[in-house]
Amino acid sequence: MNPTLRRFLPAAIAAMVCSSLWLTQPSAAATYPDRPIRVVIPYGPGGNTDITARIIAEDISKSLNTPVVVENRPGSGVTLGTEIVAKAPADGYTLLITTLAHSINQTLYKKLPYDSQKDFLPIALVAKVPLVLTVDPRLPIQNQQDLINLLHKNPDKHSFASSGIGSPTHVAGESFKIETKTSAVHAPYKGEMPGLNDVIGGHVTFAFGTAAATTRLAQAGSLRALSIASAQRSALLPDVPTTDEAGLKGFQAYTWTALLAPAGTPGDIVKAVNQAVNKALTNPEIKKRLTQLGAETDDMLTPEATRAFMDAETSKWGAIVTASGATVD
């Protein structure tokens, strides 16, 4: 045998063997999942995010043919549960259900125990929940423009409620003030309902609330819904105009729910879970249940489009947080 050929033949054979093994190696998704998937929710049980996560988990469990276990890990303004997933193995078996807070917190917190951008891979947008502008029905305010006029005439003499500093309902209120060139004092509460209850009690002038929370109160006459901050009217409040229809052009304010994975999770696994989520969103029964929560489910995004959506939300609401001066040490 030619000496040169003898010298290079073992290396050539080894390369051929490795190439053959690579070509026959199954993709990560080919064997995924082969055990239960854990979905961490950085909120307590019973809220909209928790219910939404469980509805979706139930359906993707069927699509992926494996148990999907939902785990509530609230604490530290959603950072506790989020950190757990950031530090989990990037194998597709620990996922995060998060909300608009994930985008807001990047500006709100001076320091986080994870990098909101680099430590996560967006998988899918699950739902968007538009916020509703409400007032005490005993006030002489019949529509959105009446409220704007009242605030203009009485700068800083009125207040708006939110479910806490940096919450979606807080940044929506701050955005409303900026867009309308009005001023009002922010009154943060520990949760959505305590703030809405103080609007009902006449202690606070207005508040943004989720469609699910405000619908029953508006229908009972406890609150007056002036507008809904979405592109279209809600099936829950069909007679309530959008903020755009009511005269505030282009104004939208949603909270939303998205599914994320730890950074480094194989792309084919991310794609498989994305397809399972989007399949769930085409299920009429799932859509019905989410609509009853005030959610919109028409945006079935790819992982790349979900990333672009979240990046845009981070930029949009980060500017509002900065303008408001809100911060958490």
C-alpha cells in the first residue's frame, strides 16, 4: 500500500464513521418528549395566567403525548419562578409561562438574577388580554373623552389604581396619561381587585383592568367601562368601544401570556412545542375557554415572531416605565 495512503487511511475511515453516525443520529425532537414536562408559572394559583397555562398545558399534553405538570412558583415580582427556568437544563423539560411583566421588568428592576433576553428562547405567544378603562359610574363621566377633560381641568387632583408598581395596569395608566397629556396620581395596590374595588368605592377615579375582571363588574353596574385598549371590541363587552373608536387613535394596552424555554434548548424541540401550542389555539373548545377569560388567541406566531413581538413590547413599555420614573431595587 502506498505509504501516504497508509498514513491517512485511519483518519479517513474515522471521519467516515463519524459522518455516518451524525447522519443517522436522531434529532432531539425525534425522541422528545420521553418524560413529563414541567411548566413553571411565576404567579400564584387561581389567577388568569394560572388558568390560561393549565388550559394550554392540558391540550399540549395530548399533542405531545406526555404529562405536562404546571407548577406555581410565585415570589419577588415573578423573578423567583423565572430564575428557576433560567437555570434549568436546556432540554425542553422545564418551560416558563410568563406575561408582559417579563418585558417590563427589564427596565423596572435595576438588577435581575437572570438576563431576560439571553437566558430564554421564546416558544409561542399564547394569548393577549386587552385592558379596559373603567371609572366609578357615580361620577359624571359617560365616555373616555369626559375622563380626559376631567383630568385636564384638575391636574394631579385625581388618581388611578393599578395592581402594583410596574404592573401592566400601571404602565397602561402611565401610557394613557402620556398620550392624553394629562396628569393623575398613581395608586398601587396588591392585586387587581383591591384597586378596582377602590374605584367602585369612589376612592380612586379610574383604572385599567383585565376584561375578565371588569366585565362582570360592568355588567352589574358597579363599574363603567369607557373603552377597551385593543384593536377590536371584546366579545365580553361588545358595546364598549375601543380606545381608538373613543378618540384616542392607535392606543393599545394588553397584558399577554407567552411560553419560553431556557436558552440553548434545541431548535427542533422549540419548534415541536410551538406547533403544539398553535394547534391548541385552533381548538374551538380551547378558544372558547380562553375567550371567556377575555383573551385574544388569533396570533399564532412562530418562535422567531414571538421573539420579535416580545422585543417590541420590551422597547414600548420600557420607555413608559422610564418616563414614569418607576423602579424596583
